[in-house]
Amino acid sequence: MLSFSHSLDIIWTSIVAYSMVQGYLLFILFPTYKQGSRHAKWLLALASLLCAILLTEELLSHVVGYEKLPHLILSTSPLWYLLGPVIFFYIRLYATKKNVSLKDWWHFLPAVWVLLTTLEFYSFSGEIKLYYIRMSGKGASAPIHIINFVVFFTQSLFYLASSWSLIKRGSTNEYRKKERTWITQLIIGLGILGVLSFLSIVILNVEVKNLWWVGSTYFILFSGFLLVLFVRSLRSPKDLYLIGKPRKLQSNNTEVALSEAYLSLLEFLEAQKPYRNPEFDLAMLSREFGHSKHHLSLLIKEATGLNFRDFINKYRLEEAKKKLASAHSKQFTIQSIANDAGFTSLATFYRAFKKLEGRTPKSFID
């Protein structure tokens, strides 16, 4: 009969192995999604790959055993230092629509630093690597490892604070509840990584039996992250890929992004039909959505190429055209149809119809 600890070991191994495979699949699948932000998809793919590789290294050491196959020992330390920047870039894309560029190279300096400090380990033979790990487990860790843990802890705190600051500065009216929940989960995950790295610093030089649960918690965290990614990619890809948010406009040296606000605007117009009110204007729309008139004008211009007046008149014309094309159109005068659609006068209706349709209402009826 299996002991309780052995049963837990089997469950833990199964979860990590399943998530590892899932991580590699997500790395392949994420970029293939046709809609949404290209940067968002690749950042999620990279995060999945990093977690999958870290889980692979853990499974090799746990299941196969380095005692039997020391040549399989790798040093994946630099990959840990890429997780913070990748998640931060994704959150920054969500909050500010600022994509990753070459000028962001400094975010990868911690990973480069750790890579340089582990180059010697890569050159060791399997037997020496195995001896090195045994000595580390007995508390003989070199000072450089403590420095690296401190760097990781500091990095986690930095990205945790920076990510939270981005969300707090962002306009909450733009973000849907589901998206904000997802981003909050990422920030909490960064916080957990920071706490675990701090605990690793504290108990680094004690016996390995007191350290095992920290590493196990790390990998369960990554497994949970991949599971959440998988479920969300099936149920709500819009939350992950930031659909409708990647494009940018430039105006007076300010950057405004086409966001969920525009999609909400379309839903509002189609459901409420406020354009049928002749007094409906940009100021009323601004009060409804909590955005400045300038912001809304830019959103509409970027999405349609029309100014606000032509954009609203297009909706009014569609409303009028439905009645003009109906079998009961002769029951109404053109004046009443124009007024019911939201035009202030018949002359305004004719001008808008001619401008946007290229013909007059009478020629449309004929």
C-alpha cells in the first residue's frame, strides 16, 4: 500500500508533468491565434516556454535522478530572471499599450548577469556538477548564489511594484472586469515569487530537507499558471490577447490606444441608439463613457477614418435607410423619417446622405 508521502509525490509529479507538456503546447499555439495583439501572444508564448523548461529541469532531477544520469544536469538559473520582465511587459501592454522594443534591453541585465555567473557550471563534467549540487545541499553554497537570490528577490519586488503602479495609474473605465482580474492574478503571482525567493535566501544554508517545500511551491505555482493560461485561452482568448488594443495613434506627441472603449461604444450605440436624439453630441458621449472628448474623437477617427459628426450621421443614415427601404415607407414623409433618425432638419439629412452615400434620398428610394 502506498504511503501518504509517496501518494503526494505521485500527485505532485503528475501535476508538474502535465503542466510541462501543456506549456510546450501553449508555446506553439499562442502565436497561431489570428486576432489580437502580436506582442501579447508572443509574451504569453514565451512565459509558457520558460515555465515548461523550468518544469522539465525539475522533473529530470526528481524522476530520473541526477545520481544515475549526472550528464543531464543543466543550469536553468538565467531563465528565472526572465519571468519578471516577460510578465511585466504583458501588464504594461495591457495598461499603457506600450509594446516591447530594443530600448527595453536593460530589463534583461539580471538574466545576463546570472548567465555569466553560471558559465563555469556549464563547462563542468556530470560528476563535478553532481558533487557541486551535493555540497550546495549541505549548506556549502557559494556567496555568488546568495547574491543571485537577492537579485531575484529585488527584481520581483521591482516588477511587482511597477505592475501595480501601472494598473493604478490606468483609467479603470477602459478595462473590463475579467481583464482586470486576470492582470491582478499576474501581479499576485509576481508577489508570490518574491516571497518564495526571500524564503530561499533565509534558508539557503540549512539542510536540504528544510528547503524542499520552497522549490515544490515554485513549481506548483508555475503549473497553476500554465493551467490558468490554458483554461483562459479556451474560454476567453480576448482577455489574453488584448484584442482591439494593439494599435496606436499619435496626436500632439501623446499616445492614445484603440481600446475596449471603442468596442463598448459600438455596443452602446447599437443597444441604446442615442443618435436618434437630435441633441446627442460628443459631450454627451464623453459623460457617458468617462473619457475626454479628444480621446473619443481619436478612437473614432482611428477605427473608422470619420470625424464624430460623420460617424454618428452614418448611424442615423442606416436608421433612415431601413425605413426608406421598407414596404411601408410611403406612409412616412422624408421629413419625419429624417427627424426620427436624429437629424435636426431635412437639409442636414440631405447633405449627410449625399456626402456619405453619394446620392440623394429620393434616388435611393427609386
